[in-house]
Amino acid sequence: MLCLLACLWFGSAKAADLRTEVFELSRPASPVAALLKPLLGEGEVATAMEHTLVIRARPEKLNELKLLIDRLDAPVHTLLVSVRIRQRAQASGPAVMARRSLARLPGAASVAQ
């Protein structure tokens, strides 16, 4: 049984040629693993569970993948726009005033205009 597990884990690549790295991502790891799998060579593996990505690959491939993972896991900036419209009665008729609030989420300061 142990031999079977070792064969599945190491595949056809030599065990000495492969390194395993674990990455904690800020987003679900499954889509990132799916993007990386076509880039992996024979015996190299990318596995995802929740926000954890485990990659077993050759050291030079791991270096390339680290750069790509950093770019894929960059925080997403969200823009929230809210508009308030008030009507004010004037002699010539109602006037419409608008106030715009812009905020970048998460954690960014809001800007009012």
C-alpha cells in the first residue's frame, strides 16, 4: 500500500527533482490551480483546498509559478458608487442636486464630491 501511495505521489519524475510548496491565497485556490495545471510538466501536480494551493514541481518551474501566483492572487479593487438625488423647490421650478460618493473597497478611504 505504501509503495502504491509513493508511486502516485511521485509519478514518473524523480523524487529528488521535485519540491513541494504550499501557498495560502486570499481567494479560493481551485480556479488558480485550474489555470496552472496546463503549465505543469510530467509528474508535476497542483492541488487546491479552500484557500490553500499545494504545488509539487521542479524548482525552476516553481520559481516561474510563484511569480504567476503572486499576480493571480493580487487583491481585487472594487469601486462602490452611490448617488443621492434631492429636489429643491425654487421660484423657477424644482432643481435636482446630486451627490456622488466614491469608495474603493476593501479598506480604502472614501472620496466625496
